[in-house]
Amino acid sequence: MTKKTLFIAFVVSLGGFLFGFDAGIISGVISYAGPQFDLNDAQTGWVVSSPSFAAMIAMLIAGRLSDRIGRKKILLLVAFLYALSAITSAYAISYEALYIARMVGGLAFGAALILAPTYIAEIATAENRGKLVSIQQLNIVLGFFAAFLSNYYFNQYNNAGETFLNDENVWRWMLGVEFFPAIFYFILLFFVPRSPRWLYTQNHIEEAKVVLQTIHGEEQAKIEISSIEKNIEDSKSTSKVSIRELFTPALRFIMLVGITLGILQQVTGINAIYFYATSIFKQTGIGTDAAFSSGVLLSFTTVIFTLAAIYLIDRMGRRPLLLIGMSGIAMSLLLCAYSFNQATYELTAAEINSFENIDTYKLAEFQNNVYDSDVAFKNDIKKAIGSQVYAKNEGAILEAAIDMNATLVLIGILGFISCFAFSLGPVMWVMLSEIFPSRYRGLAIGAIGFINSFLSWLIQQVFPWEISNFGSALTFFIYGLIATVGLLLFIRILPETKGKSLEQIENELVSTNG
């Protein structure tokens, strides 16, 4: 692996960093913006999930558009949209303005999530492709870590009471700082060449050869050129690609694998955990400040295990990582479900009188009442003091009332995040960038990206409703059950692509299973 290849892969995947930053930031933002705009469950879900909804649109067109005008031009537009979204989100004056501004960012990360692995796979050698494509996932989790750390410090400075920050503006600063990495990303993209495989498809043969020689050196470039030219020669007789062709018998197996990966990455609840991390930790009763600091621990853990994935993916292979990871995901989610199921809720007179921002006489009727259902407890408290007051004080109320083993939930959440970070997180995008024939790759990844993004949006949208109506225990049990079914499905269908050229993978999967 050359330094040039590593640099290009890192720069291209900075779009992933911005996606992670945006996703991590909103978990803290909603703790302040939610009560300020008096958002209900559906509105909270929409503010959080609206970027994923916009990403679906981007994923439908970004792959095909990049096939026509190039990966690099679309990535430059992505960086600009990230910067625009950061500024307009920070200045949002209403619920509507906030979600529209966030949808602009959604268009950016929808395109970035499918174009970065596609581009990186097209410049990487077979031996290093897994590592290089996984850099996108590393950047995503570094974005999460930076966001949770940023949220933590903004929250600390806000609580200090001696700065310009307050509950009404702190979330605006949380959102606005994304502008700076977005501009940095935009500038660095000018140092990235156009994809050599894309240049070949556009008959810019000499430029493609120069790019390959610059990236890999003369000897390796000859190998890559030979592989690309053979693949193009084999594809000359084919006509324009349509979505219908993705479901022909020859491609049916790899579409099954791709769609299964795209679905299971989301329906195990990963973006519910990331986007609502602060709210989830509040449910354990550890308090608002501890919830923010737990988010930092969560994101740091993700970084460590993503680095492990980058080290292991070209050594162990894709299939073992996915099977081990899915096993851990299922067990971790079921542990969270068990822990929440054991919780009870009770407010004593001393605890009721300790609340500073609540008319405590409204809570007198609940004194010493014991609840074994978080749904019943929260609904009764909301009726008594109002949903807006409850939202502002949820951390303090749950911290006072709950009796549960919060450590078990933390272990379960960290276990889930760890297993996801070395399996479904990076491996899905690596395999999607590998298993499809080159002429179908942009369209296929776009189609699966659309499904993935739709499910991401759906999970984020309904999660507040699930917590309010199903409760934490049943919600996590459902995700754990889905992960268990997913593990059994993976055992049956997953191929191994480690150490094979893109053209070799195409020949094996299409001819063997078509």
C-alpha cells in the first residue's frame, strides 16, 4: 500500500467523518432543541431522521450520476452541501427550518456513503482493498467520537453558567461547528485524482494509466491496467444498464447478499443507538451529564474496534468478522432488554422536593408509587407536569426514580457498538464495493444504499415512538431477535471475497451462482 493510496482513501472518506459528526451531534442537540421547540415523538423523530430521508433520494441518483460525470465532481458537491447544512441548521428559527437544513446535509451523506467506497475500491489493489474501504467506516466513527466529545464540552460549558452559552443557543453551536471540517474536506478533494476505472469507461485511457502509475508505481499499475482492460473487453458486448438487470438470474445471488447486508446493518438498530445515545443513557437514570459523557465512551469504543476491523478484515476475511459480530450484536441487545425489564420506578418525597424546575406539588400523588413499566411511569408524569417540562427534566426525573442495574445496559450498549464496529459497520460497505460487476456497481450500490437509508430513516423516525409506547425492554428485545435471525441467514448465504481482484470476484460469483 503506497502513501499516495492511503492519502486518497483518507480524503475521499472524510465524507464519512462528516456523516458521523452530524449523526453524533444530533443526539445532544435534541436534548436542547426538542424542549425549546416543544417537539412531540413524531417531530423529534423527523428532526433526527430527515437527513436519512433525503439520503434516500441522493442514493438513488448519486451512483448513476457519478457513472456519467465522475466520482470526484459529486464528492465536491457533497462537501459544499455539508457546509451549507451546518450553517443553515445553526441559524434555524423553527422546527421546519431545522429539518429542512438537515435534509440538505442528508443529500450530502447519502451520496458520500455510496461514492466513497466505490471510488476507493476502484483505486485499491486486491490485497489492500478491505483496509482502504474500511477507512470510510473509521472516519464515520471518528466523526461520532468528535461529535460526542464536542457535545460533552458544549454541555459542560453551558452548565458552568459563566459563558455566552445557554439552553437556548448551545445546540446552535453544536450544529454550527460542522462547517469547519466540511470546508477542510472540500479543499482536500482538489488533491484527489479522478477514478482510473471510471476514466477507462469514459475512454480517457492515457489519463487513467497516469493515475494508476502515480498511485501504485509502474509495476503494480501494469497489473491493474491489464485487469481493467480485460474486464472492459469482456463487457463490450453489453448494453446500457437498467435496474431490471440487477434481478436477472446471473445477478440474483449477489443481489440477495447485498440486500441482506443493507437491511441487517440497519434493522439491528445501530442508528437508534447512535442518533439517540444521550436519550438512551438517560433512560438508565444516570443523569444528563453522565449521559453526555457515556456518549464519549461509546464513540471511543467504536473507534477502537473499527481500527481492529481494519487490521483484521484482510487477514481473517469478511465472513468470519460478520458471523462473530452478529453473534455479539444479538447477545448484547438481549442483555439490554433483560436489564431494562428488571427496572422499577419510584419517587419519594425527598426526591420530589429536590426538583428545581418543576411544580413539585403536581407530583405529590405519585409519591412512593412503584412502577414496573417505564411507559406507565413516564406517561403519568407527563400528564401531571406537561410534556415540555418533562422533556427538559427527563434526566433528573429518571435519575431520581429508577432502580436498575445501569452498568448492565452500558455493557450491552458497548458490546453492541463494539461488535457492530468490527463487522456490519465496515464489512458491509467493503463487500458491496466488491461483489458487483463494474458496469453494475454504481447502480447496484445506489439501489442497496437506498434500501439501507430508507431503513435507517424508518428506525430513527419510530424509535422515540417505540420507547414511549413499547418501553425500553421490548424495543431492545425486538432488535435482539432480528439480529439472531440475521445471524442464521448470514451463516447460510455469505461468500468470502478476501484477497481476490474485483474481476475475479465477478467471475466467481456471477458464473457460479448465476
